[in-house]
Amino acid sequence: MRIFVALDIDDAIRQRVLRFMEGVSGFAPDARWVRPESLHVTLKFIGEKPPEAVAEIKQALSSVGLKEST
């Protein structure tokens, strides 16, 4: 299983990225574009891990505090 840590993006941003992708897709006709619902910001690629490692990784990440910006 490929594991990574990512942030979801706001729907308004997702739509802007989608419009951009539609505008540039003609420049790379052989490119394989991701589905809009799969768009995210990857913070860290962890790599290939066995499925049983997912619970341990989730547990470790649950201790990470999020700081709100003002």
C-alpha cells in the first residue's frame, strides 16, 4: 500500500485547479490527468507499507497538533 500524508483542498481551489488543467491539457495530450476529487497537497510520501502498518501510522499522526492561523 502506498502511504502518504496529505491535505485536502477547498472546493473553490479545486475548481480553479480544474479550470487550469482544462486550459493546459491540450499542451500535453498524452498526459494522464488526475480526477478533480483526487487533488490534494502531499506533505510527505512515506512509501510502500503493509496494510497492517496503516493503524500505527494513523496513531502517530493523531498526536500531531494543528495550529490555526489568525
